[in-house]
Amino acid sequence: MTLVLLCALSVLVPFSVVRTTLPASGTQQLERDKAEAVQHYRAGQDALRSEKYEEAEREFQTSIKLDPTYELPRYGLGQTYMAMKRYQNAIAAFQKCRDVFHANATADSADDMKRQRRIDDQLKELEDQKRLYQSPGHGTGSPMSRQYVQQLDVQINTLKETRARRTTTGDEPTPAWLSLALGSAFFRTDQYADAEREYKNAIDVNPKLGEAHSNLAVLYLMAGRAKEAQTEIDAAEKAGFKVNAQLKEDVRAALKK
């Protein structure tokens, strides 16, 4: 039986962040570090696109060291580890990203302007990445590029929804794309119960995330739960996701047994 898992390209966020009042010189250094962190994050993305994975790893780690509250390089680091098939490292990176996301949401819950600025900064970076991927000469016709642009669209739309939402408690749900990425990392290490939980978490936040439904169908088929697998395939296709033909055939065959 041939199974296909459409693995998520992933994203990430901060841990516990202690924010104190800094003298002017300290504030200036902090801003310089943040600006430099952005440059290293962009360099990491360039290296990842070029499949220079060790370079990408170094750039993302440098970005994180400069600004531990910066979410995007943690996600990029997880993506890099997935590409390198270092799946346990990817799990740790995505989990850390999730921690940072929630720490940022809590820290900014009392300051809506700071929250909006953080989200807008992330949106700008993701939209810049999308424009770059769609520009001539960047392999926009390849399946990987198309999938990555789709992932960027999911992230961008989620951030826009988050920005429109008002919260005073910092109780933001983990983004669906992050749970999806973590689920795929768990799947690659045969931690199927954890993968199922994360795929379901992604669907709870975004029921129209077809890739999560499709990946959940794979898990259910492997577990001999063909009826549930078919339900997830139907949900994925209803969301406009192109489900792998072999997966659909395998589920049909299992339902006939």
C-alpha cells in the first residue's frame, strides 16, 4: 500500500520573555540587534530556498540569538531541519516556536499597539517572501514553490485574522500552520498519536486547512480507520485541497475489505 504524506513547510515563535525598562543606550542596542536579526533571517530564507541547509541553520540560529522573541527564524529553523531529515530537531524547533508565540501574545496583551506592530512586521516579511517566490527566475512553476506559496498564504491570512481580533488576555490559539508543521514532524518520527493531536489542533483553528485533513486521512488509513480517512479526504477536497490520487485509491480499496 502506497501512502503519501504531504509534509508541511514550517514556521516558529518565542519562549519566556522578560521585558524591562532599558536605558537609552540599551534600547538602541536592542533595536540594532532586532534589525540584524531580520537580516540573518532573510539570509536564512535565501539559503533554505537554495537548499544550502547548513548555511540556513547557521543564519536562523544567529537570528534567534540576536532576538530570542523573533518568531519567524524559529519556524525557518524547523523547516530547515525537516529538509535535512533531522526530525527530532524539527520537533524541538517548532515547539520552541509555539512557546515564543504564546509568550509574545501574553507579553503584548496589555499593549495593543505593540501587538499590532509585531504582527505587521511578520506580515511584511511573509508578504515579501511571497513576492520573491512569485518573481521571475525563482522556479515559481515547480511543485515545491507552489506548495510553499500556498503555505505562505495560510500564514498571511492567519496573521490578518489575528490582527483583526482583539484580546486582553494573550490567550491566542496556536496558529494552524504551526500545529500542521509540528504534526508532520511527529509523523516522521512515528509518533502518530502526537501527530494526530497536532493535525486536529490545526483543524480546530482552521477547519478549511485541507492539508491537515489530508494528512489526518493518511494517519487514519494506517491505523485501519478507513471510514474516518474518507471523511477527512472529503473535507480536504471540500476545502479545495488536491488530495493525492494514490491515497484516495488506497482508502477506496480499504473500504471494500
